[in-house]
Amino acid sequence: MKGSKVSSKGQITLPIEARKHLNIQPGVRVRFVLEKDCIRIVPVENGIEGLRGTIQVCKPQDFKVFRHQAMKELANERNTHH
């Protein structure tokens, strides 16, 4: 597959073969996954699943705690608006 030159703005052009293979159309968002000695380009899916892996955390998180806090705040908002 043919390569690309990095522009002064850090931009590259994805070769047509790669775009066709991954079905990357104009406007499609992609994610860059840094691996040991390469960068993997992955199309981003729409919706919440497409956000997986976009936030780096220092240690594993218990999302039940976050969900509980969000539900509590939502309940408080609903109670103050009625």
C-alpha cells in the first residue's frame, strides 16, 4: 500500500485502498490507537459505543458509583423544578 507525507499541520491523506477497505467516507471520524510500534486507525462508530476507549483513566473505575451519583443528581433536579 502506498504511503503518505505528513504536512506541516500534522495531517496525512489516507490512501484510497485503506479508505475503501474500512469504508471511510468524507466526514467519518476516526480514532488513532497507539500500539507498541505503530498507530492503528479505527473508524469511530456512532453512539456511545464509539466513545469506548477515548477517555484515559489511571485505574479501573466502578461505573455503578458514577451511575448512582448521576441518578441522584437527576432526581434532585426533577424535585427542584416541580
